[in-house]
Amino acid sequence: MSLDSPEPTHTAFSTNASSSRRQTTAGIVIIGAGMAGSRFAIELARAQQQSSQEKGAAHLPITLISKEPQVGYNRIMLSPVLSGESVFEETYLYELAEYEQLGITVLAGTSVDAVETNQQCVKLSDGQTLDYTELVLATGSQARVIPFANHDAKGVHVFREIADVQVLTEYARQAKKGLVIGGGVLGLEAACALASQGADMTVVHVDSHVLNQQLDMPAAHLLQAELFSRSVKLEVLANTECITVNDQHEVNGLLLKDGRTLPADFIVMAVGVIPNTTLAQQSGLEVNRGILVDNFMHTSCPHVYAIGECIELDGELFGMVAPVNQQVDTLVSVLKESSVSSSRRLSSDSRITEYKNHWRPFISKPLSLKLKVSGIAAFSAGQIAFDDIEMAQIERVVYQQTSLDHYLCLYIKASKLIGTVLYGDVSESGFYSQLITDGSDISSIKEDLIFGEAYCDVEKIEAAEPESAVPSDAHLIGEAS
């Protein structure tokens, strides 16, 4: 996609016409066509198609509703689009032909004004009302904006959608001076991308080092040195007082609590995301920070489910790809047997009794992270931050090759690998991540573990049995983006 034009060449099709008529064949309605909603629609349709071929059963139609005109693109890939390494068309998860071939009705550029759970219908912004048999909320999240004074000034942006990419790219092309508030994954990716396009970039971070939730200090120092070499400046331990503006209410700097003012033509806030729960809350669903669900993605309302960045399970939010994909797989297992003959009055208890043996519960697992900046290899998995009491029980095994800027640290507790950080060479990331996820007993390979999988007899290790089928409040290593 050319960033000079706001019109995407990959446009979504739509079967909705402005009308007040009721469509009674919407079947399984999915609100939100981001990474979670679009993948769920495709995977459910594929599963139903296979089931129809094997059993000859007729299944409910699938309707996917997208507020954005662009349907099913990968937000994670906006960083290489911003840096100029790829084009927007390459971010789409599926071709429109796939939706068509699978019989999925896509309503693009359409928002949902209300959900009436008692009547099992949704009201659209174009006047349509759609009946649903099952409803899936995949409403995602929105970029968090810290309400500093003048946070609404011209020149304050987030990095969330293709429209943001277009605006920020123009600043870079004009060699403007920019500040990124937030030294997490998204902030660093934005800063590096804009610097590579010609902007004068500085990252402003409140903690002692960037990626402080993902990297330990030695790895962070290597990363920070690399950022400097890419003309990305850093201000750490920097607390913002307010955004400064000129007489036209345009950004001209950032005032810090230590009295310094950092000049800027534009500011990017990259300080996390907030689950989109407004529609769910207005519909009477139970909501905390996110939409509350169980391990099978049920909400508090019968026939209503939720997946992705909008949900909360056992106090945990989900902003990374792996758990969202697992949630999609779980919900496919729950809804793939939904058929035209299914009664809308079938209770959740009856459905559970009939199908529960085929359902796959979602179990939260330790997450891993890779930094998506060209030429920078950084990885972390599991738990890497500990208080003093916890640290007394942790064994750190470190390997560092200074000449190559390679660093590896393993965190071991009670004969289990519970965390790892790699920088420079991340070729063993999958091996270490799997040991952490499986809770494997590494006693037999502990002495060779630092050298990687080729030096370990993996047949000797055993995965620990989970204590419960219900996930605990696992520490989330990663940043919602």
C-alpha cells in the first residue's frame, strides 16, 4: 500500500445494505475482525466445512463484523510497514477470497451500536438488526493515552492502526524531532522505525532501562547500545510533568519532573493498551478490566463468548499472539458443532453436557517475547524479575560473548527452568521456551543446559504434571500490542 494514499487496495466486501430489515440468518455473529475475530471466523468455518463433509450436518452461517474498512490485518506487522521494510498489503492474515470461499459474510466499515442479549440480536450503525444464535465478542483493545496536561494537543499520537502509520511516516519524511513515551516493545519498534525513515527520535522511559519487564539489566544495556548506534536516543528514569505546546496548541516539547524540557515536533504514546469493554458492559455482561470469561470463553451471558485482547481470565489480560490463538482454538472446539437444527433455547448446561468431552479448555501458559526490529535479536520467556526473597531461591547461569554482543541468562528454581533472556543469538529460544512451558525437570541436563539443545539429552527430561486444569495467576511476560 502506498502511504501517500489512505485507500487500501485490499478492500473488504460487504453484504450489508442500509436497511432497517431484520436478517435472521446471521447465525454465529463475530463482533471485531482483528487478529482474533478474523482468525476465529476462518478456523470455525474450516472446522464446520470438515464436519459437514464427514457427518453431512448443516451448520450455522458465520457473520463477521468489522468496524474498520480493512479486515483481518496483523497489527504486529505495522512496525515493518512504518520502517518501510514491508507494505500494508502484506499484513493481511487472509485473502478476501478465503472468506468468500468459506461462506463467511463480512460486514466491513460497520459498527455495532447495541447488543440485546435477551432478544439475541445486535443493532448495527447502518440500521440493520441481526439475530444471532451465538455471539462472539472480539472487540480487541485501544491504545492507552496518559492524561498529561495537553495530551490532546496537535502532534500527540498513538501507534495502533494503519492511519497512525501514515501520519507518523510524514513526520519522518520531514526529518521532524519526535519523542516516544514508553520504552516497551511497541515504543522501541516505533522509535527505530521512525529513525530509519529520517526522524530525530528519543525514547522517554520511566524505569531504569528499556524493556524492563522483558530483559534483565545486562541484556538491556546491550540493546540500549544498539539503539544509540541507530540514532535513537534514550531518557531513562524520566518522569513526565506535562506536554508543552505553542499558541496554536501544537506540541513543542515534553516537560520532565526534573525541570528539563525535551523539544519535540510530535509525540508518540506507547504505554500499553486498554481492553475494549464498553459494548459488553452496556450489554449487561460482567466486566472487570476485561470481559470476564471462563476457560471455554463463555461470558456471564448465555450464548455470548469473548476472545482476544478484550477478555480477562483469572485476573489476567492477554495482549500477545500465542494465547489469543489458543483462545481461538478453544472456542472453535466449543462452537464447531453448532448446527441449524440447534435450538436457541438449549441451555448452556445442556450444551456442556452434550459436547464437553470435545472441548479444549484454554490454559494460560508462560509467554515469550521477541523484539521485532530488523537486525536486533532479543528474546525472553518465563519469569525474570524477582524480589530479594525470591532471588535467594534462584540460580542464575550466564554465558556472555562480549566480542559478538551475545548474552544468555537462565533462571533456575527447584530443578526447573523458570525464565530465560537471550540477546544477539536467539537460536535456542524455542528449546528454552518449551522447557519453561512444560515445567520440565532439568536435573539430568542442568550442567549442559547453557550450551543448548544439541548438548542435552532431551529424552531424559520429563514434563511436570500440571497441578490443576485451571490456570493460576501466571506472571505475564510481554506487552499488549
